[in-house]
Amino acid sequence: MKHIKAGGTHKRKFNHPTDKKAIGLWDKAYNNFAKGSKGSRFKNTMTHTVKYGGGAKKRTMCLVTSSLTIGKGNSYVGRKGIITAYWVKGHVGWKGCNNKDFN
């Protein structure tokens, strides 16, 4: 959550919402299994998307998760989970979330 609140790697707070509505969209993106809505850019990560709005206000919520674990053996605490979440302009599939102009 700290990474998202900071605006991600590029400090773009305007497209990294953390309010209740945004968190609900993270859940919808995670559970969206429509064709083209999920994919993996890097090993051990998955990008999930959900389209929102219409007309000139079309945008897509991109959610990036990690399957890596935290801790080993007795110190195992679980998976890393959500890495970041952000808006991109337009309705795009997971590949559209990788555009450096957006995230």
C-alpha cells in the first residue's frame, strides 16, 4: 500500500488511487477472467485489469500481483500479493498496462 500511496515508482499519485472505490476495483480486476484481462510481463508476476467508464472517460484499472513468498520455513508468512495498482487511459488489456507513459 505504501508504494501505491506514493504514486508508484514514478510518483504519479494522480493515477494510483487508494480509496474504497479503487480497492473495490482491485478486487474486480483480480477476479476478472475475460479474454485479454490477465497476463504476465515478468516472471512471478501477473497483471490483472478491469475496464471502467465510457466515452471520453474510459480507463482501465491495472493491478499487478506477485506470486513470490515472504519468508521460508518457520519464518514463512505468505505471498507478497499486490505490488501496485494504477489507472491507464482507455480500455486496454493487460499489455496496455505496460506502457511506460501510464504507470
